[in-house]
Amino acid sequence: MNIQNKDFIFSEFGVSGREEKVSEKIEEFGGKLVDNILYDVTGSLICVKKGTSKKNKKIMLSAHMDTIGFIITYIDEKGFLRFAEVGNQPDAYLLGKRVVFENGSIGVIGIERREYEKKLNKDKMFIDIGAKNKEDVLRSVKIGDICAVYSPYKVTDNIITGGWMDDRIGCFILLEVMESLKNNPNDILFVFSAQEEVGLRGAQTSSYKIEPDIGLAVDVTESSDLPEGELLGSCVLGKGAAIKIMDKTVIVPKRFIQYLCNLADKYEIPFQRDIMRARGTDAHAIQLSRNGVITGGLSVPVRYIHSASEMCALEDIQACIDIVKCFCQEEVQLC
Ligand code: CO
Ligand code: ZN
């Protein structure tokens, strides 16, 4: 696992609908490792690695490039900015946080009155870029510009913490697998999807475009190892790759779950059974594309999803890389 040489994955700006900086960097890095590069209309990047088998199936691996953020909707005369959400960000994670704009401008999220801190509401919040007045703001930020809460990642012995782990971790896993593939029997279509956080839009358009036989979404899942966290789901940090059984938007077919568990057992890769009680992933859109595609999910357990400091365990990331590698190298009997 090499985080250093894929640093760009965790640091390039890419809020939903504005993923170009991320896709350009991925194309630059991965382009030489695959046979073909495509884009779909929503901005998803598709890297195709041809298979060697005669019974060639098309396997779509999907990880989303986009992160949640805000769009500027109003600028007042004093130079404070009002915003609307792009994707869903819990209010509790926002006050006093730094935001970064696509052009590099920086702002801080404030609130109108201290008493509103007891009952948080984004409509009472604003972004302050330190401008003197509206005219001053317009020199760097205009209505429709997009920003995101962010803090740079930090790696310690066994943990990585930072913004945008959801789902740059998935993109990282796909790139690690792409680098290692050799004589894969099936066509592997690495989809770096756009606009997941606003409704799985990139996974939908790309799965119609490439018509896969099998789908696998690689994303994050809510970690439940927090005080009274057991209602969040079934997974914890450090116990291995999370094999999806169910989330709010998908029920994975039994044979797909069994296939992934057997694969992990066979190669002695640690895994856990994942039921996420809220949220969904690209698996939903792939499964329901055309007349239906058999689709599963593999995730990294993460604490504080959609905060500026998402936290996950390096060994879980490694376990996901290992399972996806094996999945791509074997003749899959799922359809
Ligand atoms: Co998310
Ligand atoms: Zn995600």
C-alpha cells in the first residue's frame, strides 16, 4: 500500500459535479496502466483493463470521486456568504470549520448568534472569507461557486484521519488494484464515479454506458465502535474489509455475499459482515441499471463520516485492496 505516491487522491478538490481536478489526476496516474479511458456525461472516469478469458465478463468496480460541499447562494453587502448544501453534511460538524474553494480561497463557517449554537441550523450560518465588503468578495468568489470543509489527512501507525476519506479511500483502493493487475480473466472497468453524494448519478450513467455483467461498489461504511454506537451498524475499525449485506438502498444477493466471504477465507483476508443502517452507495444504482446487474459492495469502516476528520484503519484498507485484487484475478461464477 503506497499512500505517498497517490497523495493527490486525498488532497484534490472535487465536490459533486466539480470532480475534474480529481479525474484529471487519476487519468494521469492510471492512464498508462489500462487499455482504454472513457468519460460519461456526468463526469465519471472509466478505465478499462481488458480480460484474457474467452468467457470474458465485464466487471464494474465503482468508487466515487466526489465529496460533499456547499454552493454559494447569496453575498451580503458586508461581505458574508450564504450557502446551500451539495450532498448532506450534518450541522454539528460545521461551526468554526475552515472551507476551501475550488480556486483555493479560504473561508470559515460562522453563526449569526451564540444562542443558535444550541439548536444548529445551516440557515443561521454564513461563510466568512475575511473580505471587507461585497465588492471585495467578488474579486475571488461569486454566486454558484462551490467549497468544502476540509482538513488535510494525517497518517499515524495504523490510522488515517482527514477530510474526504469518503470516498477517496475507495478511489485509492481501485488505483492500488489497477497497478497490480496481471492477466485478469475478465474485463475490469474501473469507474471513478461522479455525483454519488447527490444521488448516485455518475454510477447510474456509467453503468448504462458500459453495461457490466457484475458490479462491485467500493466505499466507506459507518463504524459502530463508538460510545453507544451499536445502532449505527455492524462494523468496527481494524477488523477487516466490510462485505456488504445490506444498507438503506440495497440488499446484496446471498450468492454474492457468500462468494466474497469464501474468497476472503480462501486467501485469509480479514473481513466483517456489513449492515449499514443509514445511507447507501453506488451499488444501488448499478444493481438497478438496465434489466438489473448482480451487484455487491465492499467498504472500509469509517468513524465520523462526512466530517472534516473521518478516521479509518490502514489494515482495513489493505484488506479491501486484497479482496478486490482476488476478485479481479479469479474467474467469477456469479452470472
Ligand atoms: Co458519503
Ligand atoms: Zn461514499
